[in-house]
Amino acid sequence: MKCMICERFCKIPEGRSGACGIYLNQGNEIVERYPNRYLITTPISIETMPMLHYYPGSKFLQVSTAGCNFSCSGCISTVIVKELEAGSQALRYLQPDEVVAMARKQECLGIAFLINDPLASFFTFSRLAQAAKEAGLLVGCSSNTYFSEQSLASIIPYLDFINIGSKGLCDESYRRCGGSSAAPVLRNLKTLHDNGVHVEVSCILERDNQEELLQLAQIIAGISTDIPLQLMRFIPFEDADPEREISIQEAEEFLPEVKQQLPHVYLFNSPGTRYLDTPCPQCNTILYHRDFYGPMGAKLKNLKEIHEAAGVCPHCGQLSPISNGAPADPYQEGGFQGGYPFTRALEMIQAILIALGVEDKHEVVKVWEEVLKEQHLPELHHQMQNPQSYLALLRRYGQMVGRSLQAETLAGYMEEKIALIKAGYPHIKRLPRVYYCMGKPLFCIKGERFENQMVELAGGYSVNKEIDIDGRPGETLTPAELMALNPEVVFISAFISAPVRSFFQSCAENAIDIPAVRDSRVFLHPSPSWDFGNPRWILGLMNMANLLHPEIYHFDIEEESRRFYQEFYRSDYNPAVINRSFSKPTMHWSWK
């Protein structure tokens, strides 16, 4: 029997499943194997989804399940689309009316399906969408939009908004994910727009696809110039080649070209960029000011001004390009609550277990299930921000998977290095003022975060703790605010990073004059993920100690890296094959 849910059109024998493993041919009928099961039901601000031109700043109930109809290289959602199965105990059974009741109780404007694809839970999503519409709620989703014409026709009456995750225009990109071509997505884009659904399009921006994106922008403009295009600067996760990543500076230089084709183009995954803002089309005054809010996310920063402006530019009186109103008060998610930080939390747990020698993903899933069932994510977020509590987590997870000896070995190695650093404290004459940024110079990492605890453990004084900021994982400062911090040393995040030369160039462009720039003491770790998210932070800590106090500390970073990889990953250390995954030590690592 042919499955008509997505354009893969799997031919499924009786009692078997198709390529996604989610649907079953049962009695000559396609049914969901695990209907009405939800991994996530939590409030988010709509920009976390992300949607930028639809009820800005408003609160929606995020719902997510598990699985996907595609299988894409470097997927940011791998932990819940490939590794956590739809039948996992971590998912809760909820009837549509129960989810609707949650949304209403938490005063959400609507329901948004994201993180994994609603095409993996089509019947569940359809029932929920219908119930939500009957209750007067708005309904939307993020999707690869590989709907068949039949399935799209059945869901359109209940859809108010959608973020179409395009793979571009290259048919080969779709074939690599399991599809056949871009044609169904382009067809569905037009159908959705023509049927009054609010559409925003997102697409990966990587090293060699700029021409393709310019063509995509032209096609979108041919449908409507009101459709926003979100360019997701590629972050290489899982098996993705790190060479595919384009720098923030290069991405920002490309954006004006795209905006010649389409007026509303935004840049994600680029902390500190101003290409998340919406300017007035008439006078260029910033009407909607947004900041980086974790991978694939944004946060509206001027809700009060938007609310008071009532849909017009306060400078010239031009109508805003965004017609929906904004609430007076913003909604603030918790640390791992909502959007892609949830997947990063699961990956941080996985990172510890892989370093302890776990090679069977089912062992990892069991730990995830226990953490999620016991609702330990808020506690996990707190413990991940401190080196000592991190070591306690390491030992705890080691015990959970029967690897206490391995956990003690790893914790012992880390404690030995920390002790060597502390032994040098009496010789430190003065703590240098250290600033930690992510991406561009002005994006300040929040003071309580792990990176700043590392600064102080390595013998520095964290100036990030002097400034009270919001955001996740931080907030963009003004040049004056950064100069007031007066840092003597700067570290650039090893997660979402930037070349040191780009840091200096950005400081010159913004007239940022700080001692760290004058003295050329701006540093980037030798390898990704050395300052947060996995046990490799111990390598970053030794590197920081060397750089802050070269007269005291002389760790052989290359040798320590080789030892760490051989002892805890059972592989060679080769920076060329290490991408930005928290958990996987190289792009070639795989489950046994």
C-alpha cells in the first residue's frame, strides 16, 4: 500500500513500516504506530520557533514528538529524530483536548509544532490542529513541507502559520535526505500562501550555496515579497563536515545581496548580528529589534516600544510590515525550555556517556528517559553551569549506566588538572579582567554561565559578571557597555565562534577601544566545544590557564588533547574532523 502522507510515497507491505518507521500498514490502512505521544509541551515566545512576522513576542504552546520523514546529514535535531524513538517512555500520551487545555491554562495564543516534523506525527497533529481551531487557538508548525497534495489539502483548513524548512533548490540535497526533488516544497509553498496561511521560509546558508539562495529568494519574491526568508547560518553537527560552515562575517556580507531580491531577509545562528532586526521600509528606523536566542532562535527586545507604536513607524508614520499586534509583556523561557536548547540538553548528557565509553545509543536513551520522566532538566541546566557540579553529574550518569569505574577515571583526570591549576594560585599576582563573547564582540555571555566559571577557575576575573543581562545564552551590548567593562583579555566561544581577525575588524568598525584589542589578547580555543557542553572543557581550561598566566602554567595542550582522545574516545585527535557537536568527538564517530 502506498503511504500518501509525504511525497516519498513509501510502498508499505501489510504489517510493515515505511522509510520513516513511524507509520504502519495495518489492515490496508496507514496508521501511526505511536499516536498522541508528546515529548515536549511547553510555552515559548513565537520567535523561538522561529517566526518573525507573526504575532511578535506572543506566547504559544510548543509541541514536539519524535521522528522525521527525512534523514539529513548534520541535523540539529538528531537526538529526537534519529536517536530517541517515537515509542520511548520519555513521551507522554495526551489526548488533543488535554493539549488544548494546557495551552489555554497557560494563556497561549496558539499551538506550534516544532523541533521534529509534524509529517512524522501527521494524524496526531491533524487531530490536535482541529481541536485547537475549535477552541479558538491559532495553529502552526515548522516543517520540511514535503506534504503530498492530499495530506496538505487535509491540514490546510486548520493551519494559520508555517515555517517552511527548505533544503534549497538542488534536487540532490533532497535526495540526500530521502526525498526526490525540491518541486513538492515549492508547490506547497505557493499553495499555502494562496490559501491564506502565513508563510515564512528558512534555509541553511553554508559555504557553497549562495547562488542557490539568491535563486530561492527570487522564487519567493515571485509568490510574494511579504514572505520573510530566514537564513540559518550552518552549524556543523553530527556527521557534517566543518568545512561547510560559513563565518558570521561572510554571512553578513552576503545578506545585502539577498535583500536585493527580497526585502525581509534575516540571519540566524550569528550572535551579535543586526540582521535579525526589521527596519521601517520607508526611513530604515529599526521597528523590531531582535537578538540571538540560541541555535535557530531569536528574541524580541523592544516589545514595549512596539506595543506603544501600534503598528506604525514612530519616526515617519509608515505602516509596519508586520500587521499582527504585540503583547505588552514578553515571555521568558527557562534555560533548556523550548526550542533547540532542549536538544542541546540531551546532547550534553550524551556527551558525558560517550566519554565514558557508551557506544550503544539505547543506553543513552535510558538515561534520557529517566531524566525526562523525573523532570530533571531545570536541575541539569543549573548543574551544567559549574565545574564541580558537572563532575558530580559525570559520576551520577556513570553509575546509571554501570560505568562508575570509567566515570571515576575521567573525573579523576579532570580533578588532577584542576588541582594543578589551583596549585598555581599563590603565584598569581593579579587577576586579569576577562570578557567572554559568542560570535561577534558585542554578544556578551551571561555571567552565571559555565564559560565564566572557567575564566575564574583558570585565574581570571570575569567582567561578564559585572553586567546584568537577559537572553539565552546572553545578550548584545552597546559598544559603550563593552568598553566600560574594560577587558584585558577576551575569549571567543568555542561553540558559535568567529575568527580572531573578524573580532578585530568588528571592533574597528564599531570604534571599540579596549585593552584586549590594543594588546592583541583576543583568543579562540584550538578546537570546538572546549568551553561548554562536554568533558572536553578540561582541555579548554588548561588552554585558558596557559594564556592568562603563561609565566605560571605550561600545559602541553597538543599532548593533553591526544591523551584525552585516546583514553576517553579511543581515537586519535585530529582537529580537521571535529565539528561543533557537543557529544560526538568527531564527524566520523558512530554508534556500534
